Amino acid sequence: MRRNVQAINFSIKTTLKDYISKRIDKYQHFYSKILSTDFYMKLENSSHKKRKQVEIKIQVPGDTFVVKKESSSFEEAIDMASNAVERLLIRRKEKQLRSFQNGV
């Protein structure tokens, strides 16, 4: 699986990179045929406070999933986006199982 992690408007600390790697490694547990994972993080300065945005793009055979979440901390945004990705991967796997069972 190809991985790409990009930070826009800031530099990533090692602890945050490790946190992201752990979350990405977990995706393989939910769906083993992931081709690539692109992880984009953006620090957005609004008029009131700094917002952290996370976008995760997962490519699987025949499909691409994109999840975007925003929060006051990167860890929280990563968790919310990763949970959404995990649900999508589970649904994808279940859908494949159903189509396989119906085809047999």
C-alpha cells in the first residue's frame, strides 16, 4: 500500500506522524485490498480561531473514498476522519461478501 502524508501551512511533528501511521495501519485490518492512502492536513486561520482540517483519500480496486473532517485539534480530526474511513471500508467489504455469496 502506498502512503502519502502532506501538511499544508505547517510542519508535522514526529509524534503526529507516528499517530497517523498507527491509524493508517489499522485500515488494513478492515479491508486488505487498499491500493493507496493519501493523508492531507491543513491549518486554516479563520477570523476567530485556528481550525485543523484533515482529508483522507483511500483508493481501493474500482473505487476511491474521500473523507474530510475539521476540528480544533489534529488528533480529534484524525480520529473522526479515520472512524469514517473505517466504516466505509467495512461497508465495502460487506458489499463484496454479499455479491460473492449471491454469485455462488
